[in-house]
Amino acid sequence: MKVISQLPRVLHTVTVQPPERVTEMYQERLSVELPLEFYFPLQISAVAPTEDMFRKAEERQKERKEQLEKYCLEHFEQNPQPTRQQLGQLLFDDENKYIYCAVPKSASTPMKRTLLNLRNDSEKFANWNPHTPRLWKHMSEYNISENSKRLQTYFKFLFVREPLHRLLSGYEDKFFGKNRLYTNGFRQLIVKAYRPEDVEDVSTATNNVTFAEFLRFIVTSSNYLTRDDHWRQYEHLCFPCTLKFDFIGHFETLADDVAYVLKKAGFNQRVTFPPFRSSRVLSNFMTYYSQVPREIILRLGEAFRNDFEMFGYPFPGPLKNLLANNTNFPVGGMGS
């Protein structure tokens, strides 16, 4: 019987290159440009899906799977496989026979709510936070033999998001929103590392970590073990080269992808995806990134390079014009 320990070693490890090497590697990629609408998801509404929409979604799935397979084949020899303990984001349901890799900041909240509604006892949890751990079965809690059977037979899916937008969404939600208590420890670490004279002023009531400081923290290799799932790379959350997913959704095409995956999994007659609007990240995106040193953005491109390449997101993507044309764009000043 095929078990996880026998699956291919195809997960690419993260190596943070020196700033000058990163600049060299990505300079030629500044010519890559997609329309701005590519990065901004539509509002989810109650509009009924059409056959044409399903056809286009099927075509996108073929392209995304080919992109991921190509990446995995090219990096086959470079990557370790996950341990059982690293499968905490993989949620499964034995009754409905699915495995969902819950990627934070990629519509995981409404998706979890939708999946909860599949359960016979869903009314009991109507007012619960869908991220409550004990609501879910995590593959990290089960042995290799049990997990192997599920991986071979269950419907496996995930949703990803353009990495730069996902990082900003994580920052705004966990450093500014009602969840800012969540990052009190992180804020202590960041302020202590970059502004030790201010460490006594770190407060749960206000945010005093800038976006540039947050990103600097992310790309500092020594901080790897302190990264949180809300900004951890996809390859270390879902292991997409080892666990062959049946469906790859993108946040940028969320409306169509949700309708398609629910139909594909056989859930569309039982549940609907709740109304959903993207966060304020869209309007603030350029404002935030225009304040981040060029060096840090290029190092982000390297640290998250595999995420960009696995799922077909170009780098620097939405920041192309900012990096290429803005002579006032800050350079340096935040090297680790």
C-alpha cells in the first residue's frame, strides 16, 4: 500500500539569497505584466453559475495542474517530504470524503463555514468561529496508514492567492484588525529586533510595527521557524508537489472557482458559499508597498519564489510599474 513516506520528495526548500543576487535574478522579470484586474477578486454573489463558466473553470484547472506538475518535475530532487506533524492545515471529513488544505488569507473562513454546513450537526456550530480547531479533523493527528488511505481516495482541494496580496492581508488582519492580540508576541519580536529602544512601548491596544518591518521579519532567514501560517509559504502548508490535489482554486477567480469545486465535489446541491467581499487590501495595496524598500520586495520574490512559480503568479506582478518606474522608490536601508 502506498503511504506518505513513499511519496516523491518534491518540495523545494527556501533559500534566501543575498540582496545583490536577488536583484540579478529578478531584474529581467520586471517586464512581466498582467492586467490589474488579475489580482483583484470579484465579489461573491448569488448569481447562478452557467455552463460557459464551468467550461472556463475546467480549462483553468487543466492549465494550473500543468503548471504545478511542470514545477514539481523540475524540482523533484530538491525537496524533502512532509512529516505527519506538518499536515495540520489539511482538514478532512470521512463522511463527505474530502481533504481541504486551509490556506489562511485565501478565503479559508467562508470555505470552512461552507464545509461545516455539510455536516448533519451543522446547526450546533452556527455561531462558532469556523477556525476553532476542535471542529475539524487534522491529518497531523492521524497515523500514516490512515492518512494514506484518505489521500488515495478523497477529493483533495486548496485555494491560493497572489503572494504579495496575501502578505498584506495577513498584516492588516493580524496587526490592525480585531485580531491584533494574535500578534502581540510577533510585535514584541519585531520591535526588539529592529527598534529595541521602543520595546517597552509595544502594546496590544495599538499597532507599532510598520509593514516594511513586518516584511523584513518575513525575509530574514533566521526567523523562518517563527513564521505563522498566515504568512507561511504554500509549499510548507499544503505540500502540493507531494499531495496531488484534484482542484486548485485561486482567490483571484474565487466566484467561478467556488461554484466549480462545489459541483466537482458533489456538494453544490447541499450547500452554498456565503456572500463574500474582498478586504480593504485592494485599495491600500500600492500605498503600503510604495513604502517598502526595493531590496525587501526583491527578497520577498526569492523567499516566495516557489509559491509564485508553482501557481503561475508572475513576480513582481502588480508591483512591476512601481519597481521599474518610480525613481523615488526607497532602496536599501533595511538589509538584515
